[in-house]
Amino acid sequence: MYIPSSGTGPEIDQQILRHGYSLEDFRIVTTFGTGGTATGLSNYTQKKYGKKNLHIVYPLNNQDVARIRTKDKSIGLKFYRPDQYLGQHEADFAAKPSFRYLVRKGYDIGESGAFALYATLQMLNYGVGERFVVILADGVEKYQKTLGPFAEEKRYELTVEEARSKTQDYGTVLWTHTAFAPRSEGVQLIASSLGLKPDRVRIPGRRMSRL
């Protein structure tokens, strides 16, 4: 669920209610900029549900992630109120390529949102909780110039139809089954199904069992 940075506690709660849930049942994960969003969400959930459910995630001190404040640079700010948080976590954004991956897949997500998602996956992995609302504070637009062109994603599988339509892209069809090898009739069938000549189908290891 996409939650804009301007989303308030009541707005988020309404979105979740439309799906049959309550914000009370979720842990909220957000990064720390000025702290206003974090404070507003924390105040709302504590006032309405009488419980803390806010997790703040920070990059490591030596990492610059979309100008998100590190923990040491948050301490002392007006809206830094650790007593209102259920948890504070520092995460190594070594998986920064996940940001590029999500954008390449068409998601309108910014670097800070990708970092928050990455940190949430770590929390899931360590059993911190089961249900999370992740605040995606920005979109991809402002990062377009710095992302650069995406290299075409390598594919390791394709359908028969795709292979047949791109035979010029492939030099040889290699049979890799480790237990069986086709007879000459089978080779001809494979070749004809792909629109190739039989000599472009190679069967290594003729000692294996043959069909």
C-alpha cells in the first residue's frame, strides 16, 4: 500500500480500514527527515489505540540515503522523541541496487522508500513483526537524472515461441538433460519445432541413455 509523505494517521487508518484491517494491528516503518511525520503518526496511534507501533529506520553514519538523517544527526532535534517509538533501527543499505530494481520494474518509489522497504524486510527476517505499513516518502521522479540508463535485464529462460522468433540471436541449441538424449528423430523434431536445421542442435555426452 502506497502512503504519501503527507499522509496523516487518520488518512492511513482509513486506507487500511477499507481493506478490512486496523492500523492498530500494524507496525509503522518510516525514515527520519525532520521528524514531523514520525511524531504525527506516533501521536495518533498512541492517542487512538493506546499503544506504540512506530519504528524509525536510519542509514549507517557513513551512508547518504536521499538525505535521510542518521540516528546521531536526529538526536537533539525538536521532533526526535525516542520515548514515543516502539523501535529504532540502523540498517546497512548495501542493497541499494534494490532501488534500481524496483524502479526498473515500474514502481514509483524513491530511494528513501526503497531503504524503508529494505529495512522492513530485515525486520521480517528477524521476527520483529508480521504486519507493517511502510511510509514511502517520495517517488522516482527526482531521481531520474541520477539513475542513468538501465542495462537490459539478462534473461535465462524463454518460451518456444520466443526462441522460434529469435533464432538469429542463438548459435546453437544445447541439450542439457543429464539422464536422456534424443535419437536422430528427436533431434529433427526439436530442430523443426524451432525452425532450425538439425545440425544446430547439439547433444553432448552421447554415452548417456538414449530415447
